[in-house]
Amino acid sequence: MSSAVDLDYVRIINQARLELESAGNPSFVVIVIDLAGEVHLAPMVYATIGPASDHASRLNRAAFETGERVVIVSRSAAGRRAMFTVVEPRTMRKLHTRLEVIEETFAEMDTKI
């Protein structure tokens, strides 16, 4: 079974990025990492941690026997910054946090080019 240090956090966040960004603020998605290291997103994105944690707990019971890993990835944004966090669902311990600047297009800036 893999440990927390074996997880590729950047890859996990990038796999969930589109779903989290399009879902709103804040957003949470449950991810299963299989033995080959492939990332599988749950089909639903949640607006709160409670339902995401419940879903992760159900998946975690099955994943424990197969050696798969379950994590929750969240995204929250404030101003021009976004924060992605990878959480271990059993203990809700933060495994990784990534801060990013939200880029704006010229159309969003509403200024002359």
C-alpha cells in the first residue's frame, strides 16, 4: 500500500482542476488512486466537505482491501488567489496545499489592450 509521500499531489490536483474550477467556490471532489497510480475522480463535485467526506468514507472501506488510496481535493478562491488542498478523508489531515494566482483574460479585465 502506498503512503502519503508516494502521492503525486500536482498530478492529482491537475486531474481535478477542471471539475473544481467549473463547480464554483468552494468545491470538493473525491479521488481514488489505483495501484498503478492512475487518478479516478468520483462523478460528483460537492459544495461542502460533509457529503464529500461521507462519500470518501464509503469508498475508503472498499479501497482498503484493494490497496487503493482515497483522498479529497478541494478548491477555494478569494480575490485573485486559489487554494487547492489534498486531504486524507479518515482523519481530515491536510496532505498538501497549493496556492495559485488566478489568471484573468483581457476580456475579464475590461481594459484596453
